[in-house]
Amino acid sequence: MKVSDLRGILQYVPRFREKIFVVALDGEIVASPNFSNILLDLAVLRSLSIKVILVHGAAMQITQLAAERNVAISNADGTGLTDEQTLKLGIEAATNVMNEIMQGLTSVDLRAAYANAIIAHPAGILGGVDQLHTGRVERVDTKSLHLFLNEGITPVVPPMGFDGEGRTFRVNSDGVALEVAEAMQAMKIIYLSASEGLWVNGEVVGQLSIAEAEDFAKKKRGAGLDPGLLSKLDHAARACRQGVARVHLLNGLRDEALLSEIFSHEGIGTMIYSNEYQQIRRVFKKDVRGVMALIRQSVNSEELVKRTRADIMAHLEDYWVMEIDRTLVGCVALHLYPEQQMAELACLYVNKHHEGEGYGRKLMAFAEQLAAEKGMKQIFALSTQAFNFFQQKGGYSEATPDALPSERRKKYDASARNSKVMIKPAAQTVALETSRA
């Protein structure tokens, strides 16, 4: 691990400390060779004072038991009818999975406890069919879960619920994770399955808003999307609607997937979010130090003009930053020259760790759109090293210093930087791209 990687992780620690994460494990993940690595990742989360509640499924184990005993089951994942035989196999399978999880947590020095926290009621008659022993979550015993967490104990919640008369019901683990997260006001739900997340055109979809997730599910329903993944997507959107900030869909068969998703800006799976994930906003006074730290390397290499705190403060309204999960990753400034109806795109910079991800283009497009909205006819940029970027990515053309507003020309001559002047009509600016937020 690089020192820079550790620093990247540490920036999240204050934000996540004492927050609750609900980690939902499919039965297939618990049975996989990578489960031992997931246990170590959970130990890391706990060492950082993140409170974890585990919810597990057992569909694979139920299917295996049925095959071994040559028994037909009515439903494996708790979403359909559960007959008597399926319920018995479900209880046995869930008990086996629970035991494996408890042993695993103990092996990484984590205290854990079986949490009988799901109060359920019969799913009833759906579509004219009695669902028998399939249940729906009525409420979550949050008091017992908080007691465990406050004592440093990891609660493990099975895909089973019980009613006031002691009857057992099979419940879907995706739904249990949702209900637990909502009731416990969890910060995140992390679904670990055998899928890489949502794919479009051969690539993982990194982030989806609630509306985008619901639209994706609507389009993909009945179109070949794995039912288990579709279930998680549906529950993710519902969870965000009900107040959970982030829901992550990850491949639990992949080593380090959990930590890579949580402790990086971009992650490796699919995240559904309920609030702003990525945004471009104005700079506040409290941001100035961060902006100066962000551009320091570029200033030292003479890519950008040196700016003092006083310089930025004097034109604070001209500066904008890009945030990803409340971390500054880029900035841009737009200086207006109203008399000439020209605007200068300046101080465009993206953190080195995020180069090649399109953020520079988004910041440039944002500034261009803003200039057009302000009634500017032309926009220009001065560059000593990034002129190819402006030409190739922005459609700028090289001009002479005579094209600059007189006030800006004086500063240009005084700087002796001999920057290239890149310019284009504001009419050629493009609309701001929709962010992956």
C-alpha cells in the first residue's frame, strides 16, 4: 500500500466513525473462498469504529440441501411461496450459515451475536395464492441491535422473522437489510453478491441516483437482468427513498471489493445515492486553504499562476470547486470582462489521482456554460502546458495576446510567462454534462 493510499483512506475515517453500515451477504458469498478476506475487511471497519450489522441470505444453501435430499422446494430466496418443507430446509440452512459466520467473525477477533431482531407477519395472499410461511418484516427490534453495537458486538441477522406467537417466517434477506438500515438509521447498505454490479455496454455503472436506479430497474425487468441483482436494485432505490444515504452493489467474490468501494471516491461497484454525490459549487472561505493545497503541485511546476490566499479571497465569487463525496478533487475560476463581453477560464485543475476521468472536461464545460449565461461573447484561457487539452477537448483556437481585453493584456505582459492564448466564441460552448452523481 502506498502512503497516498493510506491518506486517502484516513480522510473518510472521521466521517464514518460511529456510523452504522448494514452489510448484506448472499449465501453464495459466505460459502466462497473469498469470505475469509471479507471477514478481515469487516475487522478493519470495526477497528475504525464503524458499527457493522451483518444480514445474510441462504438461498444457495437451501437449494443445495434440497438437491442433496431430493426434495422439491417452493422458493429459495424468500420472495415466493414457502411451504412447510421449504421452511424446514430454510431454518436448517440459515442455522448453518449463521454458524459459519459466527466462527469466521471469531477467527478475526470480532465479538458477534445472533440477533433475533426481525418481527414478521405473514405475507398473506398474493395474486390469489396463500404464501404460507413467507413473511414480511413488521418491525425491527432496534433496542437489542443498539445494545449489541454499543458493547462492540457485531449483530448477525438471519433471513428469518418471528411473530408474537412464536411462529417462524422465511423473509428475503435483501428486504431485511433494507428494514434494518432504515430502522437503525444506517449510513450505508452494502450488498455483497456474485455480481459485479450493474453493467451497461460492457462497463460497470458507477453511480445512479434514485430516479436513475428506478428507471434502470423498470427497463431491465424481464429483460434478462439477474433476478437477485434486480431485487437488490429495487431495495436499494427504496432504501434511499427511506433515508439511507448510500447503497452499494458489490461483487463479494472479489478480494478487497468492500474496502475499495468504501474508501475511494469512484469505487468499483454500483452505488445508488439519495443525495448529492458529485457536485460543482462555489468556493467558500473555508475552502481556500484546500484549493491552495489542491493546486500547489501545479503551481510549483509552473502549469498554473501562483495565487496567494489574498488573491483568491479578493475574487472569491469567481472560483468554483468540484466535490466528490465532500472531498475537493478539482477547481476552476471564471473571471469576467463585461465591457468586452469576454470571460477568462482560469485555475482549471484536477487532482492527479483523478486525471483521465473526465472531470477537467466537466469543469471546463461548467465554466463555459456559466460564461454564456452571463452574456459573454467569447471565452479565453491562458496556458503554458495544457494548450493541447483546450484545443483537443474544448475546441479552442490559438490567438495572439492582442485578442485579450486591455486590462488582462497588461497582466499578461507583466507576468512574462509567454502563455499561449486559447479562445473560442461563447456560442460554441457546450451544455454542462450530467455528472455521474
